[in-house]
Amino acid sequence: MTEKAAIDPARLEVVATNFKRRLSGVTSTLERVLPFQARTLGIAAFGPGLTDSIARIGAAELRHFWRRPARRPTRIWHARRNVEMLAGVVLRDLLRMKLSLVFTSASQRWHTRWSRFLISRMDAVIATSAKTAGYLQRPAAVIHHGIDMDSFAPAPDKAEARRAVGLPDDLRMIGCFGRIRAQKGTDVFVDALIRVLPDHPGWGGVVLGRATGAHTAFFADQRAKVEKAGLADRILFPGEVATSDIALWYRALDLYVAPQRWEGFGVTPLEAMACAVPVIATRVGAFDELVIEGQTGSIIPPGDVGEMAAAVSAFLQLDEAAAAAVARAARDHVVATHSIEVEAQKINAVYESVWASA
């Protein structure tokens, strides 16, 4: 739904805010869960850089927020960043709009005094993992991100899946997706593959994403290392793709690596496992709450090239039946525990609790 066909303000019960123009993990998870929330709620997004496939409102619609919605005592203003919390506080406490404020935190670090103040002004808080909840100095509902199991599904034919995205159909592929920067551990992934791939000629790697601003020199260094190792035809850097196309790339993989040095939550292991792709992930974010060691993949220390190379090499040495068993277990695990329908229901339940006490 485009902004021109935005939801009727009288039916609008929840505003999911997004004040960041560039694509980010927070934005993509909002865009994915909102349509499932909308099955039972009047909800729309507010902010730039959002897909036209979800309901949105513009700034002009904010004038309706001084009035209650048709069925609720207040509207929910759902923030996921400090600036969005601040806007909600201004609208509710200074402009006296009929709003209740909810904040979702993915951060795994102690908050600044300013952030703690904003969080204290929220009517409810959601944490995306148990680790995240531990950094919040107030009660929070722990709700993991979910995955759309229809959109993220296994490929019937891996070779065809690789051809569909322009990857070599004669190489089995190891992937690493996301922003290209040191925090994301892209260099660890590249260094590990440079160690492992010479002994496994039937395998290649793909680093999907782009570098921005100060990280462009880091990106150039990674490509230079690959060139020097003589692996430019097997470790590929296709760039960034649209969120709507990302599932096609997961389906082309046989192994996914999440090499982050730091992460708030990290949804990519769930997306990969939903596509029946085993995962090697570092012990950061919520990864060790998502990946089952020895069943759906492996958990390794962050920043350790040797450990990553060993984990990748161990998977590449599995026979076909054993690798297929891990792939099936990965898909089965995510289907059973991390569907996006369940995430939407749990978020909506938080809203209901806020309205009940409004």
C-alpha cells in the first residue's frame, strides 16, 4: 500500500516509526512484521525509506492524534531508535496527543543517561533477546524476531538457485550478508575463506552488501586480499540487493556465516536457516539463542579467523547425507520456534497490555 492509499486515521491504532532513510536491519524487520500485525490491528508506518508494500502515513496525519482512535483509549507510538522515542515523548507529553509509547531495544550495551531517560518515559519496552533485556533497567517483554516461512523457504534445486542470482552454478557457496565493515566481521570471513577454499576447489564464497562512508577503504582491503590470494573468481562481492530479493540469495547457499564482532540481535541466521542453510555464527547478539550447536550449525568466538576456518572446514568435510541432515534440522528449528506470525502476535499482545492499563 502506498502513502496515497494510507490507512484511515480513524482506524489507525498503532504507528510503527522509522526515521532512518538508509536500509538497516531495524527497518527491514519492521517492514516484514508490520503486514502480519495488520491482520488484526490498524497499523501503519511513519517515516522515510520504507517500501510501498506496507501501509504508511505522512506528517499531515499527525493532526488526528489529538483524538482517540475508534476502538482504543490511545494510539501506540512504536519506536525502535532514540530519535523516535524522543518524537513520541514530545507528541505525548508536550503536545498532549493521545499516545502510548512502546520501545523495542536490540542493543546489548549499557545505555547512556539520555537513552535511559527516554526508555523510562515508555509505557512498555520490548527486548529482542534475553541478553538485550539484561541491559534494560526496567522490565521488558522478550520477543525474538520472526521469519516469514513462505518467503524464506528452501530451494528445490541449488544449481538453479545459484543461476537465478548470477552465481556460478558449479560451485557450492558459503555466504555472508550485510554491511561490509569491521564491526560485521567481514574481514574475518574473508580471511577464513582464503585459508579454507584452496583445499576445497568445489566451493566458493559470496559477500553480499555494501560499504558506506568511512568503511570503503576497509572494503577495498578485503577485495585486495582476495585478489592477492588468487580467489577473485571464487570469493565474490555482488553488492547490495533489495530486501525483497534477499531470500533468493539465501536459497543459493549451502552454508551461511554470521561473522559479527558485535550485533544487537542479528536476523540473518534465522533467514538462512529458514531456507534450510546451516549457520556458523559468532557468540554475539542473539546468535547463541538462535543456533543450536551441533544440530543447526556452530557457534564460535568473535574475531577468531582460526576458529572460523576450522568450523567452515569441518562443515565442508561432511558427506552429503550429513550436510542434508543439518540443513533439514535448521529449517525445522526455525519453523517450530521463530515464525513471523508468532512475533506479530507477541508484539500485538504488548500493545493490548498497554491499552488495558491506559
